[in-house]
Amino acid sequence: MSETLKILNTLTQTISISGDEKNVGKCMAQYLEPYCDEIVYDNLGSVFGVKKSKKENAKRVLVITHMDESGLMITKINDNGSAEFIEIGKINKQYLPGSRLRVKTKTGEVNAFVVGTEKMVIDFGTYSKEETLALGVFVGDSAVVDGPFVKVQKQCISKALESRVGCLMAVELLKAVKDKELDFDLYVGACVMEEVGQRGATTATGLVKPDLGVVLGCKKAKTLDEKGKGLLVSFYDKGMMPNRGLLDALVQICKEEDIAYQHYYSMDLNEGAWVHKLFAGCPTLNVSIAIQNAYSAIESMDLNDYDCAKKALTVFVEHLNEEKIQEFKESNR
């Protein structure tokens, strides 16, 4: 398995639902640290590697993704040993009945499964509340549907791909520009609590106060044909009307570097919904790929799509400078 796939395997298989991202945050800090000057955090747990420019008062570029995944939270343990739950973030409910779960407790993990269709509960294989409590399971514990990381030909299948592909791209971007002299301070990393309302994007933007933003991640493929066609040039989503100058620059890079791409719109939203409109506004671009079976344990992505997005992102950052940043800031005037 390549180093890229090893990192993605680790990231996807780490349980970290919204509000409980500490484990994957530690992974991100570990992966980013060799390629940056310092690691910084906001007070909710978002984590960024910072590559400093030699310029004084340099402009700031924020490359952001999210690291939280959707999951379940236990709300009640019943007398018969089963547990009731609420959904945290977006869950594809059609995959829940009969699913195996990994439940994160204070001391480790417990295997369980979902039973029922109308009124679903978590079954731990126990027959009393006391037996379940003895496993270390308590109200407030989180759970995710078990979805191992598997490479299938040119694709990958796993839980949490939608939440962690951007994290991988962030790490590999910082690695790619490690020895490059940049004209700006570069902040690259991942925020918390995106699945429950882009909360970490708000606090992370407040931390960095960027002059330009790039959001990494995945968008739901509407059809099978949208996967495997290159990176997504996202001209509209529910939360952001993207900067047209940035869109044109991304398309130009794809043409010059012979990178496959497709125009795309989405009725979802991501970190860009907050990054682009805080303070005086921040020109913001999405760099993303299509993913199928979103919010399930069998999300799938095309590896060539990922390579296209990573290459375009790297070229964009390497060719960025203070003058271009200012042009993007003025491009809508």
C-alpha cells in the first residue's frame, strides 16, 4: 500500500464524530508537523500547519477542510441492554438497519449493531442495562457504522471518505510546497464540527483572518458518470457563490497542465459558506472531487480524481503571490 493510501486508511478508520474530533486532530497534527513551521489550533480543536513567508506582514492564505464525520450518539441505555441514539450530522438512513457499529467509549471501542427499522436501537449482544454498562458504554458515547478501507481497482471504499479526503490533500499539499519559498503565510489544516453546521470553519477563519481561502473536500456524485472525470470546478453551492477570478484561474491551470476537470454545482454547503463572508469578505475557491454513497459506510472515490485535484491545488498554491491575491480580492468590483 502506498504512503498516500496508508494515511487515508488511518484517517478514515479513526472514529471522530462532530464534537469529538480529538483523535483525528492528533493524527492531523502528526502528519502536518514535519512540513510546517508551527502547528496552531483554534479553541474548538481545529488544527493547522503554518508555513511562514519571509515577508513582514505577509498576506495569509487559508487552505481548509473538515475532519469530523457523521455518526450516532447514545442517549439512553434501556433495561434490556440496548441503547437509543440520535444522529450527529448527516446519516444515510437506508444503510443503518443491520449495520455493524464501532462504539467509542472512554476506555476503547466496543462492537455493536443496529436492529429494527422504524424504531432502531443499538444491540451490544447484552441482555440487561448492567451488562451494557459493564462494557464501558455510557450515555454520550459516540458510534460510527463500521466501514473498512478497501482499494478496488482505481477506487477506494471506506467510511468517512467524505470527511477525510480533504485532510489527506491538505497533508500532501504542505508536503509538496515544503521547500518552496512562498510570497504569503500559508495555513493548511482541518476544522471541527462541519457536519453540524460549519462551526469550526467560523472559529478557524477568526483565528487565521485570511486574505484568500481554498476549501478542500468531496461533493456528492449525482450519477455514476460524475466519478472518474477529474476534479470538480464548483460554480455554485448552497452556501457560497465562488469568486469568479479564482474559478477562471483553476480552469486555466487544468487546461495548461492537462488536468481532467468537470463543471459542477451542489445543493449542499461546506466551510466556504463561512470563510468567504466573515470580516470584510475573503475570495474563496472549492477544490473537490465527486464521491458516491455519501454519509454511509461504503463511500467510494476515484483515485485519479484525487490526483487531479491534488495536482491542480499544488500548482495553484505554487504560482500564487501577493499581487494575484490582491487581484482576486478586487475581481468582483
